[in-house]
Amino acid sequence: MRLLSKMGLDKTRGQIFVGFIVMMIIVLSLTVSSLYYLLSKVQKENASRYIDEIAEQASGRLESLLSEINVLTLQLAMDERVQDQLADELRGETTTYDEKMQLRKILIDKTAYSETIREIELFSEENSLYPIVEQNIAARVGERYVREANEAHQVGAMIWIGRDPQNPADLLAVRRVKVEKLDYQNGGYLVIRIKPSLVDFISRDVAKARGSIMRLLDADGNEISLAGTEGAAASSDTPEGDGINKAEYVTVQRKIKTTDWQLEIMVLKTALTEEIHFLQDVLIWASVLSIVVFAVLSYYLSLLITSPIKRLTRVMQKGKGGNPQENPGTYFNREVNLLNVKYNQMVREINHLIKSVYEKELIKSKSEIKALHSQIHPHFLFNTLDSLYWAHIRKGDDELAQMVIRLADMFRYSIQLSGEDGFVTVAEELEQIKRYVYIMKMRWHERLQVHIHDDPAVHGLKIPKLTIQPLIENAIVHGIEPLESGGIIELTVRERDGIVSFLIADNGVGMSEAELADVRERLQNDMNVAFMSSGKGIGMFNVSKLIQFHYGSDYGIRIESRQNGGTVVEVRIPAEQVQEEVDRDEYTGDPSR
């Protein structure tokens, strides 16, 4: 007791001082630890999402390059001159040197269309036509891949091999060629040598994380292409023996469609966690500084903890509702007055931060919506579709020609940017739906019936692009496709009481009460990582959130369904929306308007 008395802890002033210090340490410890945990969790989730986005971009770009190779070699396999030469070989006629030189020109000309193909070789069933060497196809690529190319389900398909056994610096693929004139007999093989820099081509067009490594692996897990960014480190002590210490990396893998290859993206853990470590240091030093400052202030505050503090406390308590207000009063006590000044500064900073964070979140949300419409321009796709269209026109196959031109229009509508920040007219959206339905009916024939009942009065109304077509697709895939006899979809556009409704009704399999409740719950919830990774209902969810972002929570999607009784989806938007859109742009300070 004497020691406590000497320290002044038996007095109210000392007890208040010590009590303040202890409570401050406890509160700061809990707050800082909770804040660090939450912020580090958010940072890790954002990093994981960022890596997944990079992986999706890279795998999509790689699939695009492989698809380009597939299309070019398919065109070459169907080339009339190649077909004629292989037919002559099957009839027992030996290919002359001049004919081989003509084949060489054809192969080189086709190679010029791709920046990834180094060389295309042509083999008959017995020997090599180009290059002019004494070698058969089995000796060139191996018996295993010849068998795969000859399998029934692989006839005419690309077989992606990996490293070229004769030219290890290149990649290799093989394709079986059928001779059309001889009842599609096996005529020969195309062997495609691909430049090993596929990953370099990909990395030029996708985002990169600092210290990342991008690798392409074949079906046996062997590395066939590699690219790294600045700061990517390698260690020779890796157990895999490939020069990379995988324990230092976060690895994301993506299977490449149509091949047995696998794209692997590795990002240094230190690159992902350095911001978390910086946050940890900031929080620790901020906590220490806050405790020191608070200890000094608490000592002086404890001397005059009387009515001025109570009055100031009452002003502080008014900000409990999330709207802190400044205290205009002044006090004779300098310490209390200083605290009042600091409090007013804090209120101004808090209000400024609240406004700034809110505006940043709005801008971020709008940027994410714009990102849904950010596009690439795959000219080769449109050129290929145009070529197919004219090929069918020349053959007199008008029906397939119409399907191809509608497919091209549908892709062009989906891919190209719209004129008003992602908005199109109802008439334009309905035309896209008709193109999609036409293409689906080519596949389904009489099993699919789609009836559109629209109101011409709302044709000029602006709506977000691709709002209705994904819902028609959902109705076909999830409602009608499971039925052997097919079904009917009714699309009704109408305006009532200032609200424009798009009703998509089908007589498909419908949903159980549990499934319907799950869909409705997802439509009410915010987007999260677990939901996005599930891959279920994302299209409907995006449409609903897109509408609510532009028009408010009173609008969006409503859904009704019965097991084996069909489903009705209603999309609701306001008929009058121009002023609302202008007000939102002014509020968010959008510089593009």
C-alpha cells in the first residue's frame, strides 16, 4: 500500500491515469489484432483472385493460339492440292520432286499466317512428302502418337505431343488427314512444329504479377515452355530438379482445353505478402505511438476530468449513429481545449474519409461494371466466319450461310463495345435474342419453340447490354434441354405503371422448392469468392446486380418455378431512367460524361 501511495495510485487522478493506460493497451491490442486479421485476410483473398484472373487470361490466350493453329492446319488438311497429292500416293503414284516443291510452297504459305508455327511437314502413309527425307511418320513422332491420331474418336483431331524429339527446342503436334475423294481413306499426316515461346506470346497480352513464373507442361508433366517476370527467383535445390523452389511460390494450374497440356502460374509468396508485412509494421508502430500519446494526454486529462470532459463526451456520443459532429465550444482548461481541437480535427478527417471511401467504392463498382464490357477484338474469328459464310454461299448452302452470318453478328454484338457505357436499346437486345434463337433452332429443330411478344413502344428504351439473352440461354440449357420432347419459351415485353418487365417463361423441368430458395437467396446476397468459384447461377446473378447498380434495389430479377412445371423469370427496370442515370454520373464525378 505504501508503494502504491508513493506512486499516487491511491488517488483518483492516479487511478484514472493507470486505468486509461491499461484500457488503452487492451483496446488497441484487440482492435489492431482484429484489424490486422481482417485486412490480411482481404489482402490474401484479393491476391488469390488476382492470380486466378491472370490464370484465366493466360489460359484463354493460350487456347486462342492453339485454336488458331488448329484452324490453319484444318484448312491445310482440306486443301484441294494436298488432297490430290495424297490421293495419288494412295493410288500408288510416286510424288515427283517438282510436286514436292509445290507442296513445300503451300505449306510455307500457310505457316506465314501464324506467328507461332515454325514449320508444317506432310507425310503420306509410307514416307515423307515434305521435308524430302527418307523417314515415315512413326519414326518422326513415335508409334504412340500415330496410334492416337488413328483412333476413331481422334480422327482428324489435333494430337498435341509436346517437345519435338528431333528438335527439342520446338513443340510438336500431329493431325491425321482423310482423303475426301477416296471415301475418306487415311491419306497421311500433318506434323506441325511450333515455336517454344508460346508462354512469351501469352505474357505479352495478359496481366503479370511481380516475381511470377508461367510454365507450360505436357501430359507427362514435363516443362515445354517457360516465361518469368522481373523478380522471379530460381533455386537449384528444388527436389524436382527444374531450377525452381516450389516452396517459395503460390501455384495456380489450368487445364488447356483440347489438349493434355497444363498451364502453371507460380507467384512468389513474398510478393503477395509484402503488403501484409508492411501493414503489420504500420499497425504496430501506430499502436505504440498511440499508446505513448495517449499516456501523455491521459496524465493531463486526469487533472481536469470534470464537467468540461462530460460536456465534450456528450458531444462525442452524438456521433454514435455514424454521423460525428464537431464541438464548437471552448474551455478554460488548455488540455481539455486541446482535446476538443483534436477531436474536431478527427471528426473532419473521419467525415472526409467516409465520403472518400464511399465515392471510391462507387467508382470501383462502376469500374467493375465497365470491366464486364472491356473487350478484345479477335479479327481472326470474324475473318474465319466471313470465309465460312462465303464458302457456303458459293456451295449454294443458304441455310448454313445464314447460320454463320447470324453467329458472326451475335459474336460481334457480344464482343464489341456499345455506344453508351454498356447500354443498348431494347430493339437491339431483341435482335440479339432472335439471332441466338435462330442458331439454337438449327440444333434443336422442332424440339425448341421460342415466341417473342414485344411492345414496340419500349423498343427505344436503353438497357444494359446482354441483359435478356443470358436468361433465354438459361431457360434453354437448364429448363428445356433435359426434356426429350423439347419445350416452349415465351418472352413477353410489357410496360405497366412505369415499370418495364421482361418475362421469360418456359415449360421445362423447373426447380424444387429447395433449389428455388437457394437461387433466391443468392440473388439477395452480395458477390463473394465462394459463390463465384461455384460456377452456378453467375449469369443470372450478374444480370440482377447490374440492374440494381443502375436502377436501385427495387428492380432486378424475380423468379418463380415448380418441379416439372416450368420456370418464370421476370426482369424489372424503370420506364423513366434518363434523369436517374445523369444524377448518378454527376454524383460519382464520372469524367467520361
